Amino acid sequence: MINMGGPEKLDQVHDYLLGIMTDRDMIQLPVQSKLGPWIAKRRTPEVQKKYGEIGGGSPILKWTNRQGELMCKKLNEVSKETGPHKHYVAFRYVTPFIDDAIEAMKNDGVEHVVAFSQYPQYSCATSGSSFNAIFDYAAKNKGIAESMKWSVIDRWSTNSLLAKVFADRIRTELNQIPEDVRHDTIILFSAHSLPLKAVQRGDPYPSEVGSTVQMVMNELNHCNPFNLVWQSKVGPLPWLGPFTDEALEAYVKKGKKNFILVPIAFVNEHIETLHELDIEYCHDLGKKLGVQNLRRAAAPNDHPLFIDAITDLVQQRLKSAAPGFQLQLVVQQLKEFEGKQLVSVTKEGLELPEDEVETKKREEDKTKYENLCKVMKDILDKKVVVSNRLVESPCCVVTSQYGWTANMERIS
Amino acid sequence: MINMGGPEKLDQVHDYLLGIMTDRDMIQLPVQSKLGPWIAKRRTPEVQKKYGEIGGGSPILKWTNRQGELMCKKLNEVSKETGPHKHYVAFRYVTPFIDDAIEAMKNDGVEHVVAFSQYPQYSCATSGSSFNAIFDYAAKNKGIAESMKWSVIDRWSTNSLLAKVFADRIRTELNQIPEDVRHDTIILFSAHSLPLKAVQRGDPYPSEVGSTVQMVMNELNHCNPFNLVWQSKVGPLPWLGPFTDEALEAYVKKGKKNFILVPIAFVNEHIETLHELDIEYCHDLGKKLGVQNLRRAAAPNDHPLFIDAITDLVQQRLKSAAPGFQLQLVVQQLKEFEGKQLVSVTKEGLELPEDEVETKKREEDKTKYENLCKVMKDILDKKVVVSNRLVESPCCVVTSQYGWTANMERIS
């Protein structure tokens, strides 16, 4: 269960921020190796203060473990033939890290891994960064894929059960709003923003968040006015808007007084719901603006339908986890990597033409091709299944600018 | 059937451009009343040249009439009780104009109008502009709504039949691509871009286009890699990217050679498909870049499933065309217009409290309130049905910055 994670204790905050600030998939800074640590250090006290105000730490681990336990319990019932099932938490910037999860799975003798992004909508900065970390690990740890078959769930923005969960969370809040103003309540879907530069590069996140919003409003039969707004901008560069706080202010100026905020791009409570939405907007800003009702829909957390949603997704992936023609697509792309023919596709599967690789090795930089072949062997020739979804991911394979090719470049 | 329209003949090009360049819903220019006409005049020859290259004019009218005829034929079969049905074309910048359509409907004694935006995804610049034009007409022509009941279809980006149509158009092109490279063909959904300023203001168009893309790829079972890109940028200001031509170039640089372009935000052929996609990209740019296959999926046009889609949408709207609680939402907003209580909601419908309006009149600018009351009478008190969808439209009602309130401001 892949996610960014959050510091459980205040003394983890610095290393957590350091991880974010030095991850070029997450954020690009000039002289990042110097500036990243400097920003992390400088921001630690203020971020610690915020975590202090929500009880001393992030509940992401607690929620993810609860979701994982409920999901596996259900999987053991509905999909006995693929069991027993066990969940592993794989965070990007805090323990338990992705590497920890892979090591633990190896030690437990896991046969089949479903690498399941807990971000419903794909962004290069979130899911993309975590999948790159998995590829990096595979590149450095030969054989890790030999004992385990790998499947991937990298995006699920239009999942109908997920839409039902959000719809139910919204209905719960609507019912708390007095009947005379209920129909005039604006549903504001609020998602973590991203730099405009990433939008312009073609990051699929804004489109995928938009599609979740449309699915949820269809599920609600368009019962109320709504809009999609963006939160949590940091730094001086332009980010995708309109921003949640500015939108609230503009609506109030136009006479609107009742709102429900919906965290549409995260599946459990975290600092951006508990502090930014609840404290900074619902409490502080609401008071300042004089709203009548400003409520926040809960994240999916342990909503029974949400457990059904993630159980279904994993079950489907376990069932369809056989290398199909889609895998060939990845191979095709690997074949064309820098114009070099590096793998061949046989009827049975994929094979590295060892001779040709040897020839290449002599011709080219040795280490580069050893690494490349190691990854290709691990990922393609053995037991790794690349899902359809991963294949289309602009960040992983398709969008040439920062796709699979980018992974290959990093690895090689 | 609402659309922007296109010049059928070269001598209509100037007035068409003039209409676009002076419409502040479509484009905002400094000193627009001077600069708009100047740009229109200056651009006329180059635009005429382009229309010359696609046969001397736009086929939008031809396609819209064909779609309307097929739709009405089908409606007369499947929805006899609401018939007979007749389509009227209502263009924004060329004849037959919106005003022409309303006049024609009045003369024909039409009882029930379904104002059907032919843009599946809502933008303030397209659907929003046309609905504003309808409101403007209603404000200037008292009684126009008295003899006709009005319903609205303002957005249908997640319509499942529409997704099936695009999926089928894509499959047709995929089948034309040699089998050995078919699975490595990138599906590039290409939509008309919009200024970043509009994105930042919260125009729902990018999200809604994204949701159509996700629906189509679900329908295709994610058979191929894909991405959403943006075309037709004009002027020096920043627009939403990545741009179609730059994306093609970047993919080719990364070794990709096979593409299908899909016009995802327009339902019939027009200058942007026939000239920009077919001539400038598929022919000229494709040759320059040395692609293997660069094909363009046809617009929905008269695809039988597309006729089913628009027939279903109209039939649903005719069936549900009764003022519901949603209408109260609009009324609520009108009531709060500048803090003035202007209408009341009764069990039977909506009533203007004449006395209070009279009082207001004495207190305030007379013309302003006469206009306001006229529109409210026409739109609310009589036979106009505002659909659920219109109600949520950020441009028409909800997004305070440029919503229904904006219409009211324009009218008053």
C-alpha cells in the first residue's frame, strides 16, 4: 500500500521534509542538494507546530494499517484461492519505507505482490515518485523480483465504489446542514494543487481529479452546486488554481454562506485535512468570513464501501495478473531505448538476447548496460507483471518527456 | 442545437471573426471595442486562406443539420408523446444566430424548447457565452418565454454513449495501423486549449475534458497508451498545455512513431479538425517529423451511436422537464441578488412579489429593476425550466466570480 506517509512523531518531521525536498520527482529546486536540506531544516519548526496541533503526528500509518487489515480480511473471504493475503505499508518519505516493505515481503516469502498506489489519481510527483523508487530498488537489488510476481494498481480515479464513498461522505455532511439552506450549499472539492509547470508538462493529475469529481456528482445526481478547487500551494512559483481559501472568500463576497469541503485526492486523514481544511479553513477562515456552515467531509478512511473498493481493485488485479500483450508495449519501448535493440518478444514471453547484449556491452559503457540488463531481467524476463494501467501512465511509460524512459535514464 | 458555428462562405469570415473578437465571454482584450475589430480585420485573409484549403467553408452547419434531422426522426419514433420534434440550429457567431433560432421557434409555435449545447464539456467561453446570449435575448424581448417552456442541456462530458462513439472512432483508426506497431500507437486526445487565466479562474472545461478522456479509455479497456494535449492556442498569453504539436515532436524525439489524434471536445468536423489536425499536423508536421503513422479519428458527425446519444439526452430532458427543487436554488440566488428580496417561492411555483418590486423601483434605478424583473418573469415565473446541470454550472450560477450573478449583472 503505497503512499507518501506522514511523521507519526515530531522528531520524524525533519527527515520527512528532507525526503520530500530532495526528491526530484516531487519537487524541482535549483541546486537541490543544497537548497532542499536548507528548506527542510528551516521549515521543520513550523511543520512540527502544525503536527502538534493535530495531536502530535500524522494518522496516515494508523489509517493505512486499518484499511489494509480490513481489506485482507475481506480478501481472505472473497478470494480464498489467491490467499492468504497480507498488507504491507510502503511509504515514500517516512518509515515503513518502500525498501522496508520489499525486504519484509522477501523475508515473509511473499509469492505475488500487488503494488497498490493509495493515490486514486496519478501524478508524477506522488505515484510516479513511488514507482520510480521501486524501480530504483529493483535496479540495486538483483533478484528481488525472482521470488515474487509483481502486479501494479497505479490509478483508479473513475472507480465507481470510490465515487459512492465520497458521495456518502458528502450526504452525511449535507444532512447536518439546516434544511432551509441545504440546497444552497456549495460542494467544494479540494485537491492538493501542483505547480503549473507540471500541468503544462502534461501531468495527468488534474484530469484524473476532474474525472473523480464528475463521477461523484453523477452519483449524487447533481444535487447541489459544486466546484473543484486546489489547496496547499507552497513556494513562490505559480500553481494550479483557483485556491480553496480564495474561492471561499470569493463565494462569501457573492453572498454564499454554506459550504462542504471534500478532500477528493486522498483516502485518509492527514495534515492537509486535519490542519489545513479543519483548522485553517473551517475554523479560522470560516470565522473570519462569517460563514453560516462550513463543514468538511471525512476522508474515505474505514468506510465499509471504501474497503469494498480497494478489495475489488486488488481482487481484479490478482485475477488478471498474467503478462498480456500490454507487456509487449513496454518491451517495444525498451527495444527502442536509444535506438538499441535490447530485448526480444517470444510467444512464451520475453527474452533478453544475451549475445546482442554482449555485443552492445563491448561497444558501449559497460556499467550502464549491466544495470540496464539487470533491471530488464528482473522486471521483464522474470515475474513482474506490468498492468495495463501502468503502461498508459504518462509518467511511467507514455508521456515521453518524463515517462518510463525517464526511469530507464535514471536507472542507467 | 447550440454551437459557435463556422463561416460557410469566405465572405462570412470577417463578421465571424468580429463576433468572436468582440465577445468578452470568449476572449478578453484590452480596449476590446477597438482592438477586437482590428484583430478581426487583420486576421481575415489568413483565416479565409485556411477555409479555402478545406473546401471554401465550414461544414458545421451541414453536420449539425444532419445530426438534428436524424435525432428528430428518432425522437418521433421513441418519444411520440413529446412530438412532433424539430431541430433549430443556434450559432453564436454566424447565421443562423441564436436570435434567429428563437424567432423561428416563436413563429413556428414551438411549445417546449430544449436548449442543447453541442459542446459536451462546459466552458465559460463556449456554452457559457451562448447561454448568456439567450439570457440577453430574453432580457430584450419580453414575453419570449411566455409561449415556450425552456429546458437546458449544458454539459454531458461523462455520457456513456458519447464515450462509446469516440472509442469506436479510435478503434477504426487503430485497425488501419499495421498490426506490428498497433499496440505501440499513442492515442493523443486533442482539445481546443484555453488561456491559463481561465483555468486559474476555475473554468470547468479542463476537468470535464479530462473526464471524457477517462471514460473513453475505460470504454477501450485501456488498450493503448494515451495522453491529453491541447491545440489552437492564439495570442501571446500563456495557454493550457502541453500543446499537440509540441507533444508530437517530443514523442518522436523519444522514438515514438505511431499516433492517433482524437478531437475530444467537438462533435463535428470543423476548421480545427480539417485544417489544424489534418493538414498542419497529420500532413505537414508528420512529414517533417518522419512519423510512421499519424492518423486522425473522425469527429462523432453522424455516427449512429452519436445520434442515439443526443436523442437519449433530449428524451431524458423532455421527460424530466418539470421545475423541481433545483429551480429553488436559482431562485434562492436571485433572492439574494445584491441582498434584495426579489422573488418568492410558492408551492405552485415562483412569484414575483409585485409590491416589493414596486417599492424597490422607487428606491433604486428604475431601468435596472425593470430589466431585472422582466428577465425574472420570463425565466422564472413562466415556463422556463432550469435543468439541474445548469444550476451547477460554475459559469451560469455557481462559481460566484462569473456565474449566474454575472448574467444578472450583465442584464441589469
